[in-house]
Amino acid sequence: MEKMYSEMTEYELKQEIANLREKARKAEQMGMVNEFAVHERKAIMAESYLMNPKDIKDGEIYRLKNEPGTFFRVLYKKGVFAWGYRLNGDGKEEGIPISMLEIEEDESSQ
């Protein structure tokens, strides 16, 4: 029986992410677009469990990774999902894994 991401250690999560990225790469090379998307999405979910949701602030706007020019306003968080809406989108609320958000490094903490 497979472990849930929430039950995995940091090491196990990193191994899982590497494994999923490799499967995604192979699927992409073989032209299996749907399989590629599934592995890529699973890797994004696993990455979310390596992050601290407290680093994401309600009301803040974040750039979305791998989506140039797309920004997301976080209204609230639930687990490893940020709920809010895309700026310049249709205004509908959606939940996305927190690993999709680009977090700016706080210069005062360096």
C-alpha cells in the first residue's frame, strides 16, 4: 500500500518527485501527453508537502510558476492548497497547490 504524501518524510518526498519527473520526461519523449500531465501534476502536489503553508500570506498576490505573466491572489489556505483567483482571469475562485506559487525570498531574512 502506497503512503500518502502527507505521511512521507522529506527524503521520501524528494525521491517521489524525482521518480515522477523521470516518468513525465519519458512520457513526453514518447508523445504521451496525458500521461505526462498526470505525472507532472503529481510532482507538483508532492512538492507542496515540502513547503510550509504559513509562508503563503492570505491577501497577497503571487506569480504562478511556469505561467509567465499570470498572477494569483490568495484568499485563504486549506492544507497545501491556496484558494483564490487569477488576476485578469474570469474571477472564479479556485484552489491550486501551494508549490505553484512563486515565493519571493525576503531580503530582511538574509
